[in-house]
Amino acid sequence: MIKTVDLEKIFVGRGQTVRAVDGITTHIKQGEVVVVIGPSGSGKSTYLRCLNGLETLTGGHVHVDGIDLANRKTDMNKIRREVGMVFQQFNLFPHKTVLENLVLAQMKVRKRKRIDAEKKARELLEKVGIAEKETNYPSQLSGGQQQRVAIARALAMDPKVMLFDEPTSALDPEMVGEVLEVMKQLAREGMTMVVVTHEMGFAREVADRVLFMDYGKLVEEGTPEHFFIEPQEERAKLFLRQVL
Amino acid sequence: MNTKNWLWWLLTILVLLGIVLGLWVATKRIDYTWRWNRVPQYFFYQDKDVKKTVIDGTVTKIEQKGKTSIITVHNSDNEDNVFIVDTETVNLDVDDYLMEDDTVGAILDWKAGPLVTGLWVTLWISALASIIGLVIGVVTGLCRVSKNLTLRQLSITYIELIRGTPLLVQLFIFYFFLGTVLDIGRLASGIFALAIFAGAYVAEIIRAGIQSIPKGQMEAARSLGMNVPQAMIYIILPQAFKRTLPPLAGQFISLIKDSSLVSVIAITDLTKSGREVITSTFAVFEIWFVVAFLYLILTFSLSQVVAWVERRLAVSD
Ligand SMILES: Nc1ncnc2c1ncn2[C@@H]1O[C@H](COP(=O)(O)OP(=O)(O)OP(=O)(O)O)[C@@H](O)[C@H]1O
Ligand SMILES: [Mg+2]
């Protein structure tokens, strides 16, 4: 589904060079749920953003469904509509109602008719449990509700993969559960997912595979059982001791 | 607190009255005679189109049809001349004898005076310049934040040139230089000068507006597969527009006021009309007060419209 080969992203700014992603090779298979964890600043977000071309690569390759994002001829917009993304800060469109948030890209990008787009939007709102809020504006929703709308908005494009960048980090603790529940349901339905999160419970319960990153490098990789119970690398052990 | 407010209200009114009284006393001391009664005719006046006979003749028929009368005069050449005039101006009976050049009647017509036509000119010049200025400003603002270095540099050059020179000088350059070289009239010169002046300020407002939208909005739009123009049109610009509405309104209100400068290139706007009226009435104080008041009506109406639009847009807050 998504393959990265020696993926590299270097930020240069104010005389500093940051190797945010430093040679990562991974293969995310169809239907797999991959959880990415690691200390702050280890390059998890940057890695994720490379997967849908929000960051231009410094080196290496990202293949989405066999298409290379590093190739200049690749139409990024075509790739992005197949790769849904959910952000820490929700990033809903504040000037549009909940329903319009879900309808807009369907019509403009997928060229769906309004009737079809609204039907799809309502189904998804139903699914994430906020059907009654379709005429509200994002500012009138709680954080948890906003994030569920954001997930529904990404799903409305019928993506083949969903990327989540710390989807629960900006939420009040009592709202984390409702968002994780939606994500678990997606995972059960067989959605391919790459999730950056600090929710170790979620990783244990749902992940097929855990990637541990530090200083832009993929340090350790394995099933949750393997990773949480007998990690091999010193840095992974240290990290787990801090978060668990 | 509310109970005490009326005292402050009273104070405000007293202070304002005091100022007006002071001005009135001041004009008394220089022996200025106020002639407010001369002012209304420069808003609207009754035009009298007088109909006269060309050769002698006798009135043979007066036919009244509502407010107009049809008068037939049989002249000495044995022909019938028919006049259509307003009834109230007719002072004739059948068989009256009319000499050459005698008045039969007149057609009365209310016409807009110079203050109204001037106000109208100011209004549409400002409106047109605002629209063109908005287009120029949005395009320049987009260039200003574009990735292309040349576009950025060109837009900065334009903005700095316009903001660094006085509008009056720009008007002269447009009128005397560009007007001559490109062979465009004074009206076009004036409108374009105003539009390009406003455009530079609008561009900066638009740039600030676009940059004030969180980066996540563009990223969310792009990650849904929208291309940059789509993201701009549907996501960024509508939000930026809402945020920039108050400063944009301020800019267009300035434009209405600045448009008074076009009077120096002999466009008969409100200001120039005012000057012309003064040369025939000598009611200097009255006319300038009236002109100021008319500008105030324009700017106040615009700010009311904008406030209304703002309230409409505030539903998503
Ligand atoms: N646009 C940018 N310009 C310059 N440096 C950046 C940029 N984005 C990220 N970085 C740097 O790249 C490194 C990796 O950042 P990244 O956001 O990917 O980390 P992260 O693992 O997601 O951290 P966190 O858990 O805090 O979200 C950091 O050192 C960060 O400062
Ligand atoms: Mg991050």
C-alpha cells in the first residue's frame, strides 16, 4: 500500500540543519494498522506528512499504491485524495458548517453531485455519532466532536489509507475515548491506518505493528506484544519506562 | 451605572452646543451673513422651458389635458401652431392676440443641481475605483504571498512605489503623463489613479489576511486533494476576507474621501461642484459645510453596510 525507501527529510533554517527523517524504509500493507511512537521531535509528524506529500522529500522514495511521490511528474492532488489525514488541531474549515466541511472536497475534488455528497456526508456523520450537528459550525462543537468530524471529512473522500497525527493530543481527557473508539471501529473495518500517538493503550489494543522512531531514525519495529514486552533497543526501553 | 449615564450624555451635548455657539459668535464678529436659503436650489431646481411664438397670431383653442394644455395659435401666415405646455404656466384666453416673441407657456421640470450631480460623480468614481482597486489588490496580495520570486518582487515594488508617494502627485502623473501617452481621458485617469492607489493598500491588507489564516487550513485542504487555487478560493480567501473586512472598509472609506482630490484634474465631483457653486453664491461657509455633510453621508452609509455584512458573516464564530 505505502512503501518508503530511504526516506529523508532535512530542514535547513537559520544556519541549522535538522535531519527530521533520516533514512526510513518501511512497508505498510493493505489493511494494516501501524502505530508510530517516539519522543517529541523525533520526526514522527514529518514522516507522516511525507506519506501524503505535505512535505517535499529531500531524498528517498515514497510509493503510494505503486506511484512514486518523489517523481516530479506525479500529480500530488491525485495521491492526496486517496490518503486521508487527521491532524492534532482538527483543522476543520471554520467558515463552513459541519455538513459543508464534508461536502466541499467531495464536490470539488471527487466531482460528486451535491445530493450524493450530502448523502455520503450524512452516513459518515451518523457513523462517527454526530448526525445531529450537521448544521452547526465547528466552533460550536467540543474538541472531541470536532475531531470526529475531521475523521468523517477525511473518510468522505473514500481514502485507501488514513494518516493520524496525534489525533487525541489536543483533547481534554474525557473526550479522548470517543475519538479512539471511532478509530478502533475503522481499524476493525479493515482500514489501512498509520497513527502517530502517545496512547499506548490504543497501540497495544489495535496496532498490528509498532514503529519506534528517535532522531529521525526507525529504531525498532515489531508487533505490540514484542515491542511492549521485550523491546531490544536501549532507547526504546528508556522511552517505554518514561511513558508507561 | 446606567442612571449616571444621562449626566454624561448631557455633558456631551452641552460641549457640542458650546462649540457650535462659539463658532456662531465667531462668524457674527466677522459680519458673515448666513444664506442657507440659497443652498437648496443647488440640490434641485425647477427648470423652465419657455415656449414663445415665432410670428404674430391669435389663440384659437386651449385644450386642457390634466396638467398639460395644448394651445393652438393661428398665425398671420394662416397656419396653426400647436404648443404643449404645463397648465399652471398658461396665462391666456381664447382670442388673445399674441405678438412675435410673446410667451405662450412653459414646461416645468425638476432638475438635479450641481451638488447632486457632483455627489453622484463622487459616488460612482469611488465605487468604480473601489472595485478595480479590490481586484488589483487581491491579485497583488496573492502575488505577494506566492512562491514565485519575480511575482513577489514585482508586487513589492508596486506597493512601495504607491505607498511612498502622495496621491496628489500620482494623480498628476496619471493625468499629465499617462493620460497623454496612453491617450485616456481625465475621468479614466482619475479613476485608475484612485484604483491603483487603493490597490496597493488593499494588497497589504489581503496579504496580512491570508497570512493570518493558520497553516493547518491550507494543509487540510491540500490533504483532501484540493489544488492550490481551489484551496485559496474555497478555504483561505473566504476566511481572509472575513478578517480583512474591517480594514478593507476603512480603506474604501478613505478612498471616498481621497476621491475629492480628482477635482484638481477638473473632474466635476462633489468637491469641484462645491467650489463652482461658491463662485456664484458666495455662500462659502454653508456650501463647504454641506459638502462635508454629503461626504459624511457616503462614508457613514458604507460603514453601516459593512457592519451589516460583518454581522451576517459572524454566524460561524
Ligand atoms: N517546518 C519545519 N522547519 C524546520 N524544522 C522543522 C519543521 N518541521 C519540523 N521541524 C523539526 O524537525 C524535527 C522533527 O519534527 P516533528 O514535528 O516531525 O517531530 P515529532 O516527532 O512529530 O514531535 P512531536 O511529538 O513533538 O510532535 C524537530 O526537530 C523539528 O524542530
Ligand atoms: Mg508531531
